[in-house]
Amino acid sequence: MKLESVSGTLAFLVIALNGLWYYIKYVLHQHGYETHLFWGHFKDISNLQRLHAQEQDLGKKRNFKMLLFALYIGLGLFLIAAVMMFSSI
């Protein structure tokens, strides 16, 4: 795979994951969890897991699970693309 396509994929993933992560921060804030714009990202994951576990509404519970799933898949893809990029240098 060419370095340009991997770096383009990484750029897309960085933008998409940032958008997703700040949406998660917004959802957590709306449900009473303390969030910070520039730090505490990994605490947000555990708070979203906690929110998912405590939610009684099945529709919201499914949405929280999809947010977690999207975040995990996105982070995994980012790590794979980063390894591919740096192994080809």
C-alpha cells in the first residue's frame, strides 16, 4: 500500500475520531457526567460504558453501545493504519 493512501486514511480517521469523541463528550455532559474539552478522554470511555450499563431505555442503550462500538473500531483502524504507515517508512 502506498504511503500517500495510508497517510490520507490516517488523516480521515483523526478527523472522524475527533468528531466522534467530542460527540461522546457532549452526550456524557448531557447526562450529567463531568467532561473536559482537552483532557480526560480515556475517562470518557469508562463513563460511556457506565452510562450504557445504567440506561434503562433500550433505544438509548443501543445508541450508547453503537457509540462505543464505533469508537473501538475507529481506534483499532487508526492503530492499524499508523503501524502500516510507520512500518513502510
